Amino acid sequence: MITRRRLRTLAALALLVGALLAVLPAVDDAAAGRTHGAPVLLVGPEVVVGPLARDVDALPGSPFDAEPEDDRATAEAALAAGDVVAVLVLDLRRTEDTLLLPRLRTDDLDAALVREARAAEERRGRTLAVERVGPVRNAPAYDALGLAAVAAAFVLVLVVSLVWGPFARTLPRGLLRLAALGALAAVVLGTAPLLPGVPGAAAPEVGAALALGVLAAGCLTLALEALAGLAGLLLAAALLLVVPLPLLVAEDPLLLADPWPGVTRWTPAGAVAEAVRDSAAGGGAQRELLLLAVVAAVGLLVLALTRFDGVRTSPAVPARADRPADDVPTTGRWRLQLLAVLALLAGGVVLTLALLPGPDDAEAYPSLASATTCEPTGPVRTVADLNRVTELRGSPQFQGGDVGAEAALQDGRRVWVFGDTLRAGDGGRSFVRNSMLVVEPGCLQVVVPAGGGAVIPDRDGQVGYWPMSVVVSGRPGYDLVTVTAQRVRSTDRTDAFGFENLGPAVALYVVPRGETPQLVSRVDVGEDSADPARPMWGAATALADGWLHLYGTARPEADAPTGFSLRVARVRPDDVLETDRWRYWDGSAWVADPGAAAELVPAEGGTSQTLSVFERGGRWYAFSKRDEFLGSDLVFWTAPAPTGPFTAQPPVADLPSDSAGGELRYMPLAHPDLLPEAGSVLVSYSRNSTDVGRVLDDPLLYRPRFLRVPLPRG
């Protein structure tokens, strides 16, 4: 017959084994040396570190909990206070950043932070230097100390139980057991100042945590043993030794995956470890000390109650009518059972530790880094030279493309962005949604992202991005390059018009002097909508008086025989990714409602969907092909201010498409700073064919062309 005592023992044994199995994944993960939600600060300009923090937070496995910070001193103060475990200082003038770690050194956590940070940096083609803030001091082995204190108390109770049995049959013997625990706690308290890594000022609090840990674990074990005998001891082993076992391997809760950091901190071993950690770092440990004191008090209360309520089962108590004789364990049987349980527990722990893998390499995150390849161009001094360059066979990474918006970098180079770009590969020619060139005297550099895809990555297999305009904001040692784009969904890849526009987007790049542009972030503006009446913000951009003006184009209906109307929004360049900070010109003031934006140019006789807006000599110009594909006139609209009113001027050139030959001529853009001449401006237009096969056979049909046009007088 299975007695109640045996049922309790079997249930507790099953619980112990289950707890051991449950912690195995956490122990295995801890041994891999990966961080989980480590709080870090990214220091740099908000426009860069804000998006980077969001990107870092979204990394697989969530190694970091990143927040942006623009002041290094504030970040270092947070690091010294223990609010964060690392600070990453971005040096945008170079491609090497600095990881700051606290002076209190924890080897495993340090190694994991460096591995994960380097992997995150490599994702963007950057490198990492490591610095320590303040003189280095090795931290005490927090988690090992917590487990050691708890294990010492548990072992003391076991030894007493093996020698004198599981229950104190008299009050003096019960008090003697508690006195033994007190003596062990006093020894631990006295040795705290000798622990390596514990500053003298923190030694009393560290000692108190260790001593309370001994008392809490010992009283809890005695109480559970008094309540349920061997089953109680098994339950105590599960709570005190098995559940916090990952702490022995991890060294720090940040190396544990959820939910284990939260679980272990509520165990006596976890509370001791956290109290020692906080005290050694100069913080307070009130919560942990209170928790340990409460556990010890509850254990004492249970011990007191079991002396009077008759629930304890003791070898000294004879069998009763309601308890069979075989439910009363003999001392010999108790010792054999206890030794068997100890062997099982020790064997499980030893086997678990023996099978642990070593630390893993950091996960290789998908790379966002770009590189460049140089194609010689020869000198470029005239429009003819530019058109000669467009006839070069060029790099396999850039066979042809449309759009061709550009802006000047501080270092004298120019960055160009293109829409659908033809590339050559082993499988023949194919299109990517966009590309970027960096041009310097005698050299055209194709910016090639990792994997050879679009420089503004596709959102998914259907939606990609067509650049519309590019703006450069110069900073000491680097440039911020803002590219506005329209997101498009393919409807028919074999049709030149087989797409639909879903709305605008903004991509941000950092370009250190002489280096390759690197993507920081890409943000979709607004919900997906194929309604052409929704303004395509960023169809043109212009800087004026510290504001970035973003012009939006819209058409009343998809097939309306008109061009596009024009509106304008503005935002500080650093806030361009925060669309809630954009303001819209309603004809008299800047307002927060995009629906209130006033028309600067009507759709009837309006602009192309993508155009150029610029200022020269105090006068503002909007340049485009009137009525998009339906028209042929290249027109300037002029205005006294970036907000208009814009007035159409007589056409300056004729740019018809060849309907018979299938050649499309579209999207003229002005380049006011490229080969400037008084009274005129250099412009480009895109070429394409309605027959995609012709373009694949001859990519030169899909290259921009340049011409010079006069500026309107008056």
C-alpha cells in the first residue's frame, strides 16, 4: 500500500526532477554567454541614435534594451550609478565607436557585452573599441556567493537530520538547531570583509545579506522538513538549489533568458546575489534584505506552529489509528532515503554542469553595411562630359537606372540616388528597386549593400522604395544624408507601369568624410494607400533657414488627364524621422494637420510626381515636366518664398516621349549646384522603354541624359 508519506515523497521527487529539467534550457543558454535585455545607452545625435536604438532593440534574441542619449557625461553618470551596464559612444566622424564598461568588472557579462556589441556594430560595417570608466575593480562572484550561502545552510540542516533525525523532539534540541544556523550566519558575516571585490564601505551590507541568506535558507529547510519530512527536504532542494542553478553558470541575471531573471531574484540565492551586487556597486539592497528577513521569519513561525498542531511526523512519535505504522519512518530508513536523494541531486547537478557547452560566438546579424567599387570616369567639366559618362558600360552593379537626384557632400564628393536599377549577375540582368552612387573626380563609386540588393532595403518581397530627392546636412567630420522615397508595390514586373504607389518614406544615411554611406534607418510615412490624392511628401526637398521643406505631389484621380498638385511641409532636419513633428503650410501658417495643406500648384497643368525645388538669388524655383507623361513642356514655376505662391513661366525646353518607338522621357530634375553657370541650370531627365526586354538587352536605353536650360528672367 502506498501511504500518504510515500505519495508526498514521490510527488516532491517528481517536482525536484521537473525543476531540474525546467532549468536545463536556462542553464544551457546561460553557458552560451549571451546577453538578454542588457540596459545600454547609445550616445550621439538624436537623429542617429534614436533610430539605432530601435534597431538594436529589435535584434534577434533581444540582447540589449537600448536608449538614446545625446550627452556623454550624462551617460557616464548613469553607468557609474549602475542604471545601465554599458554605454556605446558613436563617433560618426569615423567608423569606430567606443563601448564604455563600468569599473566594477564581471568577466562573463563583460565578455558577452563586447561580443554582442561587436556583432551589432559589424551589422553596419563599423568597428568597436572598449574602454573602462574609472579604475578597474573585479566584482565579487555575486551569484556563486548567493548559492554558496544558501547551500551551506541547506547542507547544515541535512547533516543535523542525518545525525539526529528530521525533527527536534524537544524544545532545547530545536533551539540548538537554530543556534547552529545562527553560528553559521555569524561566521559568514565575519568573513564578508575578506571577500575579493567587496569595498570596505559595502562589507557590512554584504555580510548582512549573506548572513540573512543563511538564516532564510536554513529556516525554510527546517520548516519544510517539519511539515513534510523527506518530501519537505526535496521541495527545499528544488527551491533553494535547483531553481537558482542558472545563476551559478550565468554569473549575472542579464545572461539569463526570460523568465529566469525574474524567477531567480525571488529565491533566497537570487536575493542574496542581488543584494551583494547592489551593495558592491554602491547601491542599496533594501528589497533583497527585506525578502530574506521575511523568509526567515516565516520559517521560524512554521517551526513554532508545528510543535503544537500535530502535523509533523517524527520517528519518536508512535503510530496512531489514523496513521499506519509503516507511515512512521525509522531513523535508519530516513538516513538511507536522505542519502539516496542527496546522491540523486548531486548527480543531476554534476551531469548538468558537465554537459554545458562553452560560450558561443555572438549571433551573426543580417548585415546592413555597404561598400563601394570604383569605375573610372575621366574628367567631368561640361554637359557633354556628363552625357559621355552616361554612355559608359559601367559597373555590373549599375547598368542603368532612373531618377538621378543628387546632392554635394562636405568632402567634395556628390551622392546620387536612382530608382529601379539594372544590375548584371551570374543569372543575367535583373532589377533592384534603388541604388546609390558616390561620385568624385575621375571615379564613380557604386554603393553596394551586403547581399547586393537595394541600398534602401525592400520592406518585403512585394514592396520596395523609389528615391525622389536627397538632402545633405553637414556635421563636423560627417554628413547626414536624407533620402525621400515613395514605396511601391509591384503588380506586373513585365509592365513598365505595373506598380502602385503606397505612400512616402524617408531613409537616413551617415557618411563620414571619404567613407561609404551607411544606412541608419528607413521609416514609412503614413499607412499604405494607393489613393493618388494622398500627397507624396518628399517629391522634392529643400533646406532653408534651418528647416527642411518637403514638397508633396498629389493627383485627384489615378487616370486623371492632369499633372500633380504641389503642397509643402517642413521639419527640422534632425526630426525628419519623427513625422508627428512635421508641420504643413495651410496658406497662411504652419499647422499640424496634413489635410489642411494648401495647394501651391494646381493639378491641372501641374508638375510631375517627382520634381525639383531650389533657391537661387533669393528667388525660388520649382522645375518639372508639365502634366507628367501626358505633356512635353519643361517648366519653371517661380515664387518669392518656399511656400509660394508659385507661378508657371513659359516653357524652357521640349521633352516629348516617343510613343511610336516606345521611348519614355520623364522625371526632369534640376541640379543647381552641379557645373553652375549664371542665368542657367543643369537638368537631367530619365529615359526608359515600354518594352522591358529592350532595356535588358541594352541598358544604355535606361540612363539619364543632361542638358542646360535658361532660368526664367524677371
